[in-house]
Amino acid sequence: MTGVPAAATGGSGPVAAVHQVSLWNIANILTMARLFLVPGFVMLLLHNGGYDPVWRSFAWAAFAVAMITDLFDGHLARRYNLVTDFGKIADPIADKAIMGAALVCLSALSDLPWWVTGVILFREIGITLMRFWVIRHGVIPASRGGKMKTLAQGTAVGMYVLALTGPLATLRFWMMAVAVALTVLTGLDYVKQAVTLRRAGLAAQRERADADSVR
């Protein structure tokens, strides 16, 4: 927290203090830890050919830690006013990196069909690019469906990382089916929101331009 003397600004009254957020705050540290976990997770998952149940358990533990940090870093940033430009960029990158690495590795090991990986990655990357496409008109907030999608994806992928057999292997199949369905449905909803937001933003720009031309 820093204050600027009134005399330094040429004013006579007090100047409000400016809250400066350090880059090295707990939210950003958790985000960076999640990024550093990605190569470790990949090495654990692919160790010994990628089919060793023990190493797959270690990989699952790394994946679980990454998912847990994903839950906390954004919450901490908003609650304690620790939002930074770095965090806004690094957080979604970290999310996509750990999920993308898991999906690609599982498909490479023939545990998960490539089309599932393609659908999920296409949606995640596409929505991220779409957010940037409409960012000057406004921000598309995270929806309840989007949060459910993230939970379903994390649970399903985590179950695939583990070397499950029998009824649990059947359960993970249906969990992934739910995750894919939510991925597609929420993706379509985000597209609708983005198009609506952009149209409203362009209409507002035209109204301002017309108003300025009349003056």
C-alpha cells in the first residue's frame, strides 16, 4: 500500500493510497506450481512404458494436486485482491496445459480415443481464443455449467490416469461421457454468449459514433 503526498501532485487534499499487488503472491505461486507440475506429471505417467500401476498412481497424485491448486488460486486472488495481469494470462494456460498433457498422453497410450481428446482440446482452446475475440466488448463470466464441466473433466481424466479395472473402468467410461457432453454443451453456450456480447458491443459503438457525429 503506497501513498502519494498531496504536494507532489499539486493538489491540496489527501490522495487515495494505491494498492500494489506483488507478482509473488500466493495465488500466482500456486499457478506457477501447477505449470511446473506438467512435465513432472507427464514423466510419471509415461514412466516404464506408461502402464505401471504404481507410477500411474504417482501421476494421479500430481494431477490431483494440480486440480486442487486450480480450485484455490483463483479464489485466493479474488478474495484477497491478488489479481495480476500475469495471473490472468498464466492461470488459463496452466489449466489447459495440465489437462491437455493428460489427454494427449492417455490417447498416445491408447487408453482414451483420440476423438475425445480432440473434442475437449478444440473446445478449450476455441473458447479461450473467443474470450480474447470479445474482450474489448466485455468479459464472459464462468458459468455454473462451465464449473461442472471442469469438475467432470478433472474427475474423468483422473480416473483414466489410474489403472482401473472391472466396474471402476466402466464407471470411468460413463464419467468421461458426461464430461464430453458437458464440454460440448457449455462450449455452445459460450459461443452464443460471445456472439451476443459482440453484437451488443458493436451496437453500442455505433450509437456512440452516431451521437458524436450529431454534436
